Amino acid sequence: MMTESRLHLTRRRLLQGAASVALATPMLNRAWAQEPTQINMLAWYGHAEPDIVGEFEAANNVKFVPKYYAGGDNMLALISQSPPGTYDLILSDAEFVQQLNAAGYIEQMDPSLYPFDDFFPEFQKFPGHWTGDQLWSVMVRYGLLGVSYNTDALTREEAMSYNAYWNPKVTGKVGHFDWHLPNLGQISLLNGNKSPSPFDIDAAAWGALQEKTLSLKPQVGGYFDYGGTFSSLKNGEMLAMVGIGDWITGVLAKDGAKVDSVIPEEGGIQWTESYSIGKGTSKTEIVNKFITYMLSPAGQVKSIQMAAYPGLSPTLSGWTAIQEANPAEAKRSGLIVGADNDPIKMYREGRIFYRDTPKQQTLEDWNDFWSEYKSA
Amino acid sequence: MRTSRPLDVYRLVWRLPLLVWQGAFFVVPLAFLAAMTFWLVQNYRMEPAFVLTNWQKTLGRSVFWDAYWLTLGRALLAGVLASVVAFPASYTLAFRMGDSARRFALMCLVVPFFTSFLVRAYAWQVILAEGGPVNAALGTIGLGPFTMLNSGFGAMVGYLTLVLPLVVIFQTWSLAAIDRSLIEAAGNLGASPGRVLVSVILPAARTGLVLGALFAFIMTFGDFVSPFYLGGSKPPTLTILIIDTTKSGQQWPRAAVVALMMIATLFAVAAAALRAAYGGRR
């Protein structure tokens, strides 16, 4: 009897049940909608941290899942090991975009979606990002590599030449950021290889570059990864560091360390970070929305002040925005048109050279020499 | 016949897990590693092939041999140093302490392994820095500052941090197992303490002493943390060479050549050490 009464379905009960289901459905939908879309990002450290992506994640119900790397060839190695579609968004060093494209790792992009009119003219058609009118990558930030030094050990004048690394005041205290491209690029500049580029050198210049680099060996105190570079400069173990710039010392200086970076008279090297869309991703729309967000004045203010390491803005509106949001940082970074450390002015004076892959040697040649130098 | 057959099955059953384990986690990966040394890398991707280029390019470069002899020399030195430094502590634990105190001390020696070695290396970075406590203490008596970090000394401190507790444990077990009547007999026959040590204690504890040194060698030979974070990669060891080879250019096949050379070296040293530990025993 009891069973019968429990199973007995009256019209009223049916209506009550239907009403309950109807009322609960939006809640179920909301629960499902609350599951954020996952965006897999391959990037240098810091690009998927809350200070950069937090607001975008909250506003768009997405979650960035980063895989961090250090160095362009490290990035290529990681992506080559992964099946297509693993990464939705790839933050690449600009000089490696062509290789990403040649290997078929990235999607073509739609130029009309991005504010290229707002870019400084030098960056609108950035080398390697375009094949004719086909766009493969969009520059989001850049920075300059020069002489980074301990201000107690060297004066600014002494640091205004790469010869500072050979200064007896820093014997045994010169560190290397352990990546051949920026290190050899800087010493190539010291050797006068400016035209067309410190990375486009013939066999004789390559031999001279190796010889000059080997002469630095007695000065060297160690070779450091990203974390080691920070700590060795901060604790004073290293008094000068080859291959870096404000992206390291800017962070340390904010923390009170007595370090600085200058662009020496021989010129500086520009690192450039660009977004590409991973081949095979199903999230193109939201990825494009994020790239547009990062190129907006608000996004650029975040990028310039990124907690992991600062960067410069390729857009004029980014400069204006940081001048309003943080005038001190705008002044420190030179993001004021006509300032002494205005990076665009230095570029137009011919003092800045894009970091690049070797043009007349292979990456393997440069890397093999770097290994030999370390063990010399 | 009737008795041997069931016995074989019984033995096989008990040996099978070990064989499967060794096959799955050692022999097969080792075979794959060996095969990989003949592969090619094109556009940052490995492609199966059979070329000798990786062997020629790796073994033909002075960089490899410089790193090889450095790593071998440092590992041998670490093995010897750890054995010598550990011995007084092991001797005290074995002969001068009671059972319960010894057990407590041995337990304390295991405690460092509860913490990641990387964390301990970072702690040494602070301690050995020019502005660190060691140099500050030396400065009070007018010495220093000395460069200890990013040097061979720094790397050796890391190696000893890694292996010393283990070597003490090996030595203590070995020394504690010595028949005390042998020592007493030597003393009764007029042997000096030094003679007792050299002629009785060291030969009797030979197995544990050699195995302790061998484990110290094996662990330091393959250690990456000490030479990188405390030695400043200056100059690179084989483990750093493997990292350099893989992170730049995706040259896993060449890194596999370095790894195989390391494995071959470890086999040779382990065989020699085991012969020294157990050889001549009846």
C-alpha cells in the first residue's frame, strides 16, 4: 500500500515536478556556464599571472593555463613535442615567429582586428611577422638589452660601453644570462657589427666575435638561468650581467637593489614579444579578444608594469595611458616622446638593433660555440 | 627431476616481479635511449634514423671531454671527501654511543632528505654569498671576503650536502657490525689504536665503507643542482651539458649520447667498487 501511494502520480504532483525542473534549469545552466574556458598559453614567465590576465579572466569567464619557457629555442623545442592544438596562444620572441610559421605551428591572423594604426610606424610591419600581406604574429611588448651593472661597482659613464665587462673592477663578477643570442649579439655590437645587423655577420666577423668573447672568460663569475640572474645581481655576487637589460634590473631596482641598465654607445638590442594563435585551436575568437585587450591602453599599462619583468609599449596610446596611470614608470622607462631614454628616438638614431637568429651561421653553430665558451 | 621442477617454478614466481620491473623501467628505456642516439633532429623534431652523426659530434668535441673529466674528477673527490669527513662521525656513532642514541642519531641523518635538495641548495646560496653569514663571521677576525659561491668549492659543498648523511649511515652500519672481540684481541696483543684502525677496523668494515663512497660517487656524478646553482655552471658538468644540448636546438639524440656515456662510466665504477667491496671473500 505504501509503495503504491509513493508511486502514485497525480496531476498536481506532475505539475509540481515540472515546475521544479523549470525553475532549476537556469541554475544548472549557470553552473555549467561557470566552468571557465581554458586557454593554454605558451609564454615567458609572468604572462599568465593574475596581474596580467586576472581582470580578463574574471570578465570573460576564462582561465589561462600557462606553460612557461626561457629562450626562443626552448619555446620551439616545447611546441615541437606537443600535438597540434595543445597551445591556443603562443607568446613568442619575434625572431622565432618565422620558424613557428615555417613549421606550421601558428594560424594566420586577421590584421583588421588589431590597432596597427596606433602602433609606432617602426613596429607596424615588424620583420618576420608578415608574409606579404599575411599576418602571423602581433607585437605586444618589447624591451632593450644593454649593460646591466651594480651601481656601487661601476659608474654610469663606465657602463656606457660594452667594454665595461672587461673592467678590472668587475673581474670574476661578470655573469652571463645563459642564452647565446643576447650575449653574442652584444659582443657583436662591440665588435662594430651594426650593418646590417649584429646577427648578420660573415665568417671573418664570426671568428672575431668568438675570439672577443673568449677574451671575456677570465672576467666571468657564472652562467645563470632566469632565477639565478635575479638572485646573483641582487645579492651582489655578480656586479655586471651580459645579455640582459631593464627587464631584470627594473624589477630589482624597484625592490631596492643597486642595479641599473644603460644602452651603451655601441648600441642596444631589442627583444620583442609577440602573440600568435596556435595551429588547430578551437578558441580563436576568445584568443583574439585577449590579444586586442592586451593591445588596448589598459592592457598596455598592465604589460608595461608586469610584475615578472617590465616591458615597453609599441602603441602611442599605451604611452599616453602609462603617463596618466604611472608617471614615474613612464619617466623611468622613457615612454615619453622626446625623452633622453625614449626608445623610439634611440631606434631612429640607429642605436637599437632587433635581436635575431644568426643569418650567415646556423643556430647550432652559435649554440655549439656557446657551450665551448662555457667550458673554456 | 620430481623435486627440481616445482622448485624452479617457485623461484621464477618470486623473481618475476623483479624481472618485469627491471625490464619495464630500466632495460626498455635504456634500449630506447641507445636507439635515440642514432636519430636525427630536423626542424626541432626527432626523426628515427640510423646515423652516427650524434656520436661523432658529441665525442669529437673537446667540450664533452672537458665536462667528462671534470665530472668524473669531482665525483671521485666528493666520494673520497665524503668518506673521510664522515668517518669520525660514523666511528663515534658505532663505537662510542649506545644503541638507542645511535638509532636516534641515524634517524636525524635521514631528516635532511625530507627537504628538497633544491631548497637546501638555495639555502647554501644565502650562506655562501659574499655578504652571507660565513664571510661575515670570517670578517670579524679580519679574513675574507672569499668567493665561495659560483665556484668549484660551492659545487663541492652542494655535493657533500647531498651525500654526507648517506655515507655516514653506510659507514655506521658497517662499523657497528664489526665483531668487538677482534678489536679487543688486537689490543690485547699490543696493537696501537692506529694499528687497530688500519689492520682490523677498516678491513672489517670494508664493504660499508666502499659502498658509501660508491653511492656518493653515483649521486654526485649525476647531480645537476650543485654544479648549476652553487657552482655557477663554471665550468659545465655532464648534467649541465645535457641541459644545454636539449634546451637549445632540441638535440635529444646528442644528449642521449652523453647520458649513455654517463651510464657506461657508472657501470664501470660500480663494478670496480663492488669488486673492491666483496672481492677476496670466501
